[in-house]
Amino acid sequence: MSSATTEKAVGTTRLIDRVGMAHDASHYLLIPEVVITATDTAQVANTMAQAYRENRTVTFRSGGTSLSGQSLSDSILLDVRKNFRKVEVLDGGARVRCQPGATIRNVNAHLARYGYKLGPDPASEIACTIGGVVADNSSGMACGTQFNTYNTLESMVLVLPSGTVIDTAQPDADAKLHRAEPALWEGLSELRDRVRKNPESVAKITQQYAMKNTMGYGINSFTDHDEPVHILEHLMIGSEGTLGFVAEVTFRTLPVQKHAATALLIVPELSVATDALEDLVRNGALCLELMDAASLRVVQKYPEASPELAALDVKKDAGLLIEAVADDEKELDDRMDALNSVLGGLPIANPPRFTKNIPERNNLWQLRKGLYTSVAGARPAGTTNLLEDIAVPVGSLTATSAELQDIFAKHGYDDAVIFGHAKDGNIHFMVTSDWRNPVDVEKYRDFTEDMVNAVLRHEGTLKAEHGTGRVMAPFVERQWGAELYDVMKTVRRLGDPHGVLNPGTLLTDDPEGHMHHFKMMPPVDDFVDRCVECGYCEPTCPSADLTQTPRRRIALLRSAEELPPEQAKELRKDYAYEAVDTCAADSLCLLACPLRIDTGVFMKTFRAARHMAISKTAMNAAAKEWGPIVTFLRGALNVVDVVPSPIMTGVTVAARAVLPKDVIPKVGNDLPGGGPKRPEPESTSQDDFVFFPSCMGSLFEPAKGGYKDGAAGAFEKLVAAAGQRARIPENISGLCCGTVWVSKGFTKGADTMAERVYDSVWKATDNGRLPVVCDAASCTHGLHTTGQHLTGQKAENWKKVEILDTTTWVARNLLGKLKFSQNAGSVVIHPTCSMRHLDIVKDVEACALAVSDDVTVPVDAGCCAFAGDRGLLHPELTASATKRETAEVTQRTYDEYVSGNRTCEMGMTQATGHTYHHVLEMLAQHLV
């Protein structure tokens, strides 16, 4: 690990760290003076105290999915994600205690084992964290106000700027707050009485919080709670990090209802849908997602659109996505009958059909969720996408939507769309601006003023669920009035008397606060210019806790275009290791990205640009002579295997000191010897499939304790026992899936190998008749992409070839024909990134369940980042990527540790100290 990486573990002033962390999902940008990664609650308290002494400010940063600019700082940015991700399920799932860095998806994954989930269900659940959910009082598509953060909170541990720590679950919490912070306690008591004695204030609070509302502080705390400690506890919700740090929070959870049905209602105009909302909610609709005419014109082009929707001549039409859920089939059928009775009474020609079919339901939801993708992805390069949300009383939804459409037209936002959570009167809209253009800046200013006036005229809220942030801070007083705004200012003074926390956010004296610090997004490459910096990619990234993430890799390139030349030069210098070398290129970011940007592939282009002509020639030659090279490498590994490991480690460490670390691997005692030869080619007319044994299984010997002939031998044993036959392609000893070349950016070598694979495999499959089965998940995935390196008819032919992993073949075609001894004991599975790309984790689980009734897939499982040889070249990457999964796995002892890829097994063995082997090796060993 570099000294810079070690420094970053605590605090860093390096430009690349400060600029990378500066970017969140909003359209604002501030670059911090220092980024500190807090190790524990005590360090958070010390940092706040130090900031006060040094006249600096602190902003807490976790997931960075904030859309309103509330996670930015030009002083101290305090990372409270990395070391604050613990989740503890309580009372069999009825409650859950979590730290602020845990994502909603991760918490729900823990709860799913018990049949529960969190109440808040924000669309950004893949990346948004508990800290942000609390700081913004998040809600979502289904929870409404009843099950939002505020109303499902049970208790929290909070840290005030003074350093006082309060656990509100303790019986004496209020007394402790009184003793430790008398001015705060007395001030909150006075504000409570002041609010309650003012009928106008109470009426305003009641009216505003009948809707989703995250505008300003949650002053409903003063009417909902009596004790100052519980008032403070609930003021912390939605406070955007301006009152203190939430170190831990406990939620009451909701039982998961497993039965669901979905329908898409198309109506001739918006009012038909909005007029039916109350009846639909009363009759069991959980989700009611609205799409205006502009939205329908976008989604009717989707492949998921029905023929009727695709052919619709959209004029003033609107769409309403309706979903009902239940605990059992009968309850669901009763709800669908009730909802159909409401729909049957609407002035529409063809009432929609509810479907329980999961693929059909997913298609319907893709219409709604894909709006963000389509509009954001289609924006001109260099522009910024702004996603905003407001809420109005449901009865005003139709009029407000119509006014917004007029405002869009007035200001030239022709591509703007309106969609949202109709049952809550909560709608989102998107507009696009080019901050480099003064005309666009002024247009945004004027648009904002008109939008604010329209929403407030309908007694709505300017922020429903995204938080006030910087974008609406100047308008808080206009929404709440002078009296309640003064209450809010008093809350801020009481909670943070020295103004240390997150200035410019939530409240501001600057009427132009929303017009400063716009984030420029200059074009850098067509491949990534669509990125909106949402941060959905970050939790899946193996290098997230070590160096950079996909979002930051792209943001750094954009920043290099905007910074002064010397700073840009410094960024690019550090970019090589931080962004390119430590990218595992596993492409899990592709699966997480709503715009389907594969930053891993993008980083490979940087590797390709480094290669000198002699390297390209050598790797192309290697593709032509791969068989002899594998034989040589097997022999070399056998030699290394008998040389004392301290000698080999010393030699490679010395070499890495003078040669590029991206070329020379670090070799230790965990490097296995050479493996068995690949099977000889064979073919008969009775063959059931083509077997493509991975060269990795030949290069590395099987793990100790596994099946003696490795994954390939285990698979062949299972196939024979089931009475099937495998065909082995000609020249198999010299073939490879191509990942060796693709991962390092040797495109010509990858093309050469793809041609060789095609010539042999296409013939072996009888021109696409037989499926191809491979015994290493990454190689199976690699074969899926072979067609990208072919041209013309060969590329078309490759599309006809069905490529399956051995685990899938066994799960689908062999398990029912085989008998196993049920004595494998407990089994833990490492699901590789390729398994996730291939969507075969369920097949690996099925294989494990054939010999065990105690099978675990860790909640914190991620890419091991071994990535072929990446873990040997940069062992610090694998160490960082596997840390959380290792912590979970080592909480108990398992009888079997399995995966589906030899190098990933090596990486997990190195990380956990337990020997991993292929799941099929376990099956072969338990075959009766």
C-alpha cells in the first residue's frame, strides 16, 4: 500500500482525494480543504471540537446520493461511511440497529432473512445510507408519511458539536441532556411551549406535515413530543447534519408482504388519474406512480412497453402505475377485485389488467424507473441534469402539474418530464442546464422563482423527500413564514451555537444561496459523458475503500478539465494508480448504473493506451501460442511451489521496487502449483454439449482438500454419473476465453484469441446446435463477450451459441439424476462478480443445497478483486475489497467454503484463511 493510501485512512489533503470526494449527486460542487475518514464516534466528536478551535466547519459525508447539495464542504469533509456500517437485527427482525454508513439495500438484506424490511424505501436504496436517510427524513414510493424515517424511528445515539453523546433509548436520556446541555434543554422546552401556544403555528405545522415535507427543520417535533430529548431526537431527522452526528439509529421495521400485483392505467388526461387516487388508496393500492404525457412519450419507446402503449398517440394522456401487495394470494385477489371495481368506473375504454407475473411486473416498473435513465442519458454532453421534488395536497395535484408544464414551456425546458408518487401528492421533475452558459444560469433563476410561487400558491412544500439542501435553503422562510422560520433559526443556534456544521445548508441568510457553486460537467469521453454522478455504483466497487470509485474516476477526469493546469497535471499523475491500476474491472458498476455505464471497460482503455508496440506484438503472439505458454507457466508454478516462499517473496518485492507494480506480481506462500492438463479433444454423435474447460483450472492446481482433478474433473465425474456426454473442442489446449487480454487492454490479442475460439467452438457446437459449458464463472462470462471481438458473419453466428456455466448446467440438467450424501455440513458461498453478471448465484446455491441444508451467501459479499492476476499485482486491492465479507464469514466456522472460479477461490482463501474450492468439487466428493 502506498504511503498516500495509508495517509488517506485517517485524513488527507491530497488533491485527488479532496476532488474525488467533493462530488455528490447534486448540481453543486465545493472542494474541501481536507477529507477525514472517521474511525469512530470519538474521532467525530474530536473533529467537531477541533473545527471550532480552528474556526473551520465540518460536513458529514456518507453515501453522497444527496440531490440538493447537502453533503458538500469547502472546509472539512468528514467521511462517516467507511467505518460506520454495522447492522444488528433485533427481536427476530422487528427492529434493527444500524450505523450511518450502512446502505438501505444492505440493511434490508440483513432483514430479509427474517421476513422484514425498513419503512423508508427511497429509489436510491442501492447506495443511499442510513446517515442520509436520517439526515433527509427519506421516504419513497410506498412508505408515504406513515412509515418514513421520522415515524419508524425508535431511538438514536447522537453526538452534539460540544462532544456530548446521548443515547435516547436510555430511560434517563432526558435528564442526561439537561445536565450536559442545560441551554439546549431549556431552549427546546421554550420553543415547544412557544409553538404550542401559537394556534397559527400549530395549524401550519399540521397542514404541512399532512404531506411529505423535508423543507427546513422537522418542527412537527415540537407538537409530537414532550421531552426535550425526544424533540431533539426527531429534530435530528431531516436536519442535514447541521445539529450533530447520528452515530447509531434503531428502527421499527415492517413485515415483507410477498404477494404483489401491478397494472398500468392509461387515462386521456391527468385529472382522470388524480381524481381516482383516494378511491384507489382506500381499496388497497400501495403504490400509485404518476407519469405525465411527456413521460409517456418517453417510455412508449422502451422495449418493455406493451404494443398498445407503443402505438398510443399521446396527447394529454397520463399514466398511473398501480401496485397492491398482500400476505397471501386470497388477500391479493380480494384487493385486485376492489381495485378493478374502481378502475371499471373510470371514463376509459380499456381498464388495465393486473399481473402477478414477476417479469411482467418488472417490465411495468422499468417504464417508471427508466424515466430518469432516458432523460438524464439523453442530455447534451457538458450539461447537468437536475432532479427535483415537490408535494402539494392531492386535490391540487392536477392544477400544480399543469402549472409546472406551463412554466417548463415558458422557460424553454422542452424535455422536462413529471412523474412521482401520486398518492402522496409528491411529484418529481427534471430539467437540464449548462452552467457555462450565462443564459442558462439566468433561465434557471427565473424558473426557480416561478416554480416556488406556483407550489406555495397551492400550499405545498418545496421539498418533499430530497431534503432542503442548498437548492431550497433561500426559500424556507417564504414557505413557513417569519414566526416558524425564527423557530428554525433558534433551533440551529441552540444545536450548533458556533456554526460549525454544514453552513449554507437547510437555512441561509443569502437569498442567492441556490445560485452559487454550480458543478461543471465538461465532456471528457463519449463513453462516460452521460454519467450524472448519482453514486449508485459506489457500494459495489471493490476499490471504494482503497482508492477511487466509478463515480470518482469520471468526476476526476471532469475536474481535470476545469482545474488550473498545475492542479490538473497533479490529478492526472495520481490517476494512474488511483483510478486505472486499482480498478478490478469487474464491471459490477455496469449492473448498478441506471445509465448502464461500464467504468471497468473504460479503465481498460487507459491500460490499452499505455502499451508499447512491442508489448502489443508479444501479447498478440501469446494469443496464437497460448497452449505452449500455459504448459510453460504450469511448469514454472511447480518450480515456484518448491522454492521457499521467503525467497520468492523477496525476489518479487525487490523487482516491484524498480519495475511497474502493474507488471510484476507479488508472490508468497499462497501461490498454488501448476494444475492438471486440460482434457483431450473428443467428439461423438451422442454428445449433449460442448465442454470448454478453463485454462485457469490447468494453470493452477486444485485447492488442498478439494477434488483431486479440480473443477473440470469434478464436472466430468458428475456428467458421467448422470449418463451424459461432453464434447471437447479441437485445439482446446491453446484456447482461452480472452479475459487475459481484455482485462489488460490488449485488444488485438483479444481479437486474435476470439477468432481462434470461434473457429474451434463454432465447429464443435455443430454450428450453434449444442450449448457451450465452461467450468469457471469468469471464463463463462468472458465467452459471452467473445462476439464483441468478432466481425461480420462470425459475430452474428456467435449470438446463436448458448453459453452456460457448469453450475447452471448441473443445477438445471444433472441434480435430478444424481444422488448425494447429505453430509457436507454448513456451506458458505462466495458469489463472484461473474456469477452476478450471469445471474447464476441461484444455481450455485442450488448445487450447494443438494448436499447441505445450511447454506449461506454473505450479505456483505462482493467482488474479491483478485481479477485474474490483479490480486497478485495489487494485493492491497483484494485485501480492501474482501475486508467486509471476511469479517462476516469469520463470525462462524463453516464445514465448506465454496465458489465457482479458481482465482476468486485463491483470493478468498488468502483473505479469510479458509480454503475455498469450486462448488462442483464438493458435489463430486459427496456423490453416491
